[in-house]
Amino acid sequence: MTHQTRSFRSMNHPRGTRGPLLAAVQTALPGLAPVASEWSGNPRDFYDRPVKLRGTISGVRVDVMLGREACMDAGAPDPEVEDFGTPSVTLSGDDTRAMEALWSQLTTALAAAGYADVTP
């Protein structure tokens, strides 16, 4: 099984923006589901949690780390700080052609949303 990870960076805003990023990923890779994450931290500092999507497309497992959200109160309905400036995506599978097709769809959609592939 092959694992490939690529990193992206928002060219429009240092922290990126959730809406355009999420829409681009869901358009390029439909069928991914949110991964439930618990808040971690303490009341003197921020609580934070990762924002992830996961699924399988054409036999390829897709793990997307969209970013992180943070707040001072773990019970707050909305985060106070969001950082979606450097998402990363990992594809895992045996079909390298399917993986390349997914990379092409994803990088095109993310470029339209203002994100560039910055994988070293």
C-alpha cells in the first residue's frame, strides 16, 4: 500500500478560511465525512481541536486535515479562532492511477480557492 501526503498553503489569507477550503475539498473529493474530535486544553489557555474529513474514493483512503479551531470555553457553540491556512491530505491505496486522478482533482479545486501545493 502506498501513502502520499501533500501540504497546501492559503495564498489569500495567513489563516485561510473554512468555507472556501471546505467547499473546494468537498467538490474535488465528494463523499468525505467529518471526523468527530474532542476539545483539548485547559481553562487558562485555549481549548483546540482538529477539523478533519475522512473517506474512501475509488478504493483510495482519503484523510484530510483541514485545520484547527480554538476557543476559551470548550462548551462554546462556535470557535473563537480558526486556522485553515495549511491543510494537508493523505491518500493511501494500491491504485496509483486513482491516486494521481484524485491529486489532480484536489490541487485544481484548491488552487481555485486560493491554496497552493507546498509539498517539499
